[in-house]
Amino acid sequence: DQQVKQNSPSLSVQEGRISILNCDYTNSMFDYFLWYKKYPAEGPTFLISISSIKDKNEDGRFTVFLNKSAKHLSLHIVPSQPGDSAVYFCAASADAGNMLTFGGGTRLMVKP
Amino acid sequence: GAVVSQHPSWVICKSGTSVKIECRSLDFQATTMFWYRQFPKQSLMLMATSNEGSKATYEQGVEKDKFLINHASLTLSTLTVTSAHPEDSSFYICSAMRLAGWNEQFFGPGTRLTVL
């Protein structure tokens, strides 16, 4: 049973537009969420995180929104750049120091 | 800061041999390290949690006698794939957890294992 789901395996966006990547979870014990970016044959790179006490966290072009009642989070990238093309994983944990459960990933392609 | 390295980055071995992968936290101490496995076009799957000075905790379905994990120091954890077979070919990634405010995991660059 997948506790963290990314229902869109891929997403294509035009450069300069907004990219919205979605993630849903089922475990109500999750209270810390992270987004990672991954290039082929490389380890994931941390992008941004959010704890359950917040509903929004912003860092430059990246904003993560959390809707606890819907058990849904999203990553907004604006404006999107070709260098953002990668696979994005959302991850969740039951506390900040606990193991991470990853979603299946969404491949983002930003076209020039 | 917060750099994690893995060695080797790429290894090819014959079926039946053992392969050791090292994971090092270069500029911080990590009491906990995690080992993940990624199959092509699939997500990261946690294999085991490694705590310094104690036995690793393996996830369900992961053979502890096949995937030996040693976390002998606060900066080094090793994963040994024993008697490797072609189905063990995969991309293995470690992460190290830094105790600083929110406990953060930092990922290594991964090791591509190909078993012939």
C-alpha cells in the first residue's frame, strides 16, 4: 500500500510558466514533508520542506503548499527553467528525524 | 557543508562475488544512515536504517544476510552485497542524517551496481 503517491508520472511545461507537482499521502501520522530533485544516476537533492504546523513554505522560485485536511501537498516552481527538468520526489516522515517514505516521482520537462 | 560521498560510483562484478559500497559523511557526524535502492523508473525504496554502533534495522523483504550493513563510525557506513546475482543490479543510494534542529537527511550520489 503506497502511503505517498505522486499520481502524475510526467509533466511538461513551457519555460517561464508555472510548474505544479502534486503529492498525496494516506498516513495521518506524517507531519514533515520534503521535496527532492533527482537527475539520472545521481542521488536526490533536497529542495524544500514543510512541517505540518505550516501550510506554506517559500524559497526563491520554489513554494510548497500543504493541505492537511486533504492530505495533499504541492510544489510550485515559478518561473520554470529548462534546468529544472528532472524527476521530483515528495517524501514524508512521521517526525523530522524519522525515516522517509517516498512517492513514485514525477518527471518534469521544461521546454525552452 | 553536509556532503555525503559514496564509493565506488559504479561497479561491475561477476555473479557470486561480493561488493562493498561505502557511504561517508564528509563534514558532519551522522548517527543514522539510510540505504536505499532504486530500480529503473521507480522510486527510492528504503532497504535499511543504520545506526552507529548497533545492528542495522532492515525493511520487510530485505535479506539481512545478503545485504550486510556496518556502521562502524559516525562518518562511515558500508553496504556489502554478498554473493551478488544479476537481480541485485540496481542503483544504491545512501543518506546520512545530521542532528541539527530539524534532523535532515543528505543523500550521496549513488552507486550503480551491475552484476553479470
